Amino acid sequence: MDPETGEPYQDLLVIVVPDDAAKAALVEDPSVPFFTVPHFDGYNAVLVQESRLGEIARDELAEIIVEAWAARAPKKLAAQFFAGR
């Protein structure tokens, strides 16, 4: 729910992050539109409205998405991916 309007978000994305530190870094950075809500306390993920993705530099967003994938991908596959970069 949007804390300002009380209405449900219509374009909310959940992005997994590697750990609590990564979550805190994104949520506490005022230059990016990531946030969390109490429902996600204790879960390594951040929220962002799809309509606000344009506020994030493409390279930064790509890095966040790759890290999200790597946090859930099989370790061997992630290692192969990063070795090839």
C-alpha cells in the first residue's frame, strides 16, 4: 500500500538482493527509488515502482538485476557467468 494514499501499488516490482547490507544500501540511498515495507522485514528484497525505473541509470539497474539473479542462480552457473565477464 502506498503510505501517502493508502491505495495498493499498481506497478510494484520486487527485486531480490544478496543480503541485508545490500538491501540497506539501496533503501537508504536517496538517489534511487527503492524502498521496503514491513511485510518484507527479514527478507532480502527491495521494492520499486515500475513507473520509477527511469530514475535509475541503466548500468546501475543492470548491476542490481544481475546481482538479484546471482543471489538465486545455481552457484556453478553464477561462477561461469562472472568468469566470462
